[in-house]
Amino acid sequence: MTINVALAGAGAFGIKHIDAMKNIADVKVISVIGREYDKTKEVADKYGIAHVATDLAESLKIKEVDAVILCTPTQMHASQTLACLQAGKHVQVEIPLCDALKDGQAVAAAAKGSGRVAMCGHTRRFNPSHQWVRKRIIAGEFSVQHMDVQTYFFRRTNMNALGQPRSWTDHLLWHHAAHTVDLFAFQARSPIVKANAVQGPIHPHLGIAMDMSIQLKTANGAICTLSLSFNNEGPLGTFFRYIGDTGTYIARYDDLFNGKDEKIDVSKVDVSMNGIELQDREFFAAIREGREPNASVAQVLPCYEVLHSLEQQLGS
């Protein structure tokens, strides 16, 4: 049976999801929602998507829509996820789930007992590089002692991943740190019990800190050092160094290297090398199998509890 999908947010990440879904059998995007009708219709026409809307509510009324993927601005994530659940739709929301803990808690409460799959796009759980390390951890062959992570971008103006002007402001803490906070606890297989943060100057126009440093510790003693910047001119991206009891591994998105910078073949870890595609595959598999997905709202909520405590520390 085909799962019919509505995709909200036809920007850089929305297009990544549409491309990913082309590789997944019996999944069809039948509606696309965007802020600007003409730009959204351009995407719809390119991918042969029949329905175009500028309001999510319009697409939620379509009976044939089974599931929704939300790639909209951060500030809309929690309220739109709630709207999808209330409309009886399965929902995957891109990271972050929320930018205020109370909103994430409201989503988790709505998802519980809803009979619908509610998942958050914590892509690092699905990247083949991190999956390879995870398999070693599960097998008892590797234990995380220290994760050293650098998340570096050059965004002194408000641009998206395609270099286009954004209609909203991104956030180092609630968006970019969320990837690492969740992954660290996931890979350490232990809850975070200590978290500290400092931030640099607030940008006069964007109203956010452009630089941040975070320290984490799990109940089993593993530590994480996370450095984030929107001021960095390169190299760009997020680089994860796993320092463990039996080796060192460096993950650069879907690629993995050992401590000697020798590449590790992760091509056979899963059915694809694309983390977004693997994330979407998990979403649709959970729908078909009637089970909780990896990175369900319930599973990732502790990450947002940590982010909330860090925000309180920073006084923002």
C-alpha cells in the first residue's frame, strides 16, 4: 500500500527529503506546502507533485494524506507537529522538535497514545558513519570516553544551506547543538547528568550568539566537548571525534575515518549512504509496522530538557 505524504517547507531540506523519498518504494508526495506559492509550485512541477498550498491546514484536510514531513522554520515545528497529530496524520518533524521545552513536552504528550508515529529528524542517528560506531558499541567492542565535536558554519547574514535569504533565524543551541546532545547520549547509552555552556557576543542584527561552547557528561562517565560557530570561514560542517577505549573515529556526515585519518568503508552499513533517506525509511517502516521509530518524539525529548537547562544557564 502506498503511503501518501504532504511535505511542508519546499526549501533546501524539503528538497533533500523529496529526493530521498524517490528512492523509497510505495511512498508518494501528493502535496507540498510553502510560504511563497510561485516558488513552491516550481518545486511541485519539477517533481510532479499535484497539490500546492501555502497553508499546512489545507493539506491536512486532504483525506488521502497519511503522513506529513515538516521542514519548516524552527519556530513553527512544535505547533505544526501538534496540528498534524490532531488531524490524525503520522508526522516527522525536522530537527529541532521545539525551541522551548514546554512546547516539546506538549508534543510528546499529544503523541503518546495517539496511535500515530511521531518522529523527529535527528539525522545523526541514521548516518552510516555513526551507525558503524553504534554497532561496535552495541557489540561491546567500543565504549565512548570522550566525544569532541565541532559544528562550524559561516553565516554572518541570515542564509539557508543553498545560500538563499532566510525568513527566520537559525539557532546554535536549539538547532545545531541538538544534533550532538542527542547523539552523545544515544551513543554513550547513558543519560546526560551534567551540562555547562558559555556563549560569545550577541549579534547586533540577528539577535543570537554566533559562538558557543558546551560541556556534557553522562551518568556512566563519558564526556562531550562541543564547539559551535556561525563565524567560522572553513572548513564548514560538523565533525565528530569519538575517543574510546579501543580506538578513535572521526565522523564527517556520512563518512568515517580512524584516528590515523584512514577512511573506513561504511557503504555496507545500511541500504543507502544518505542519512536523510535512511531517516525517512525508518519513518515509513515504523508506520507500516505500527511501532515506535528510532528518534521518536519520546526518545529525543531528554535532549530538549538538556537544551532547556543550558538556555537557563546562558540567561537567554
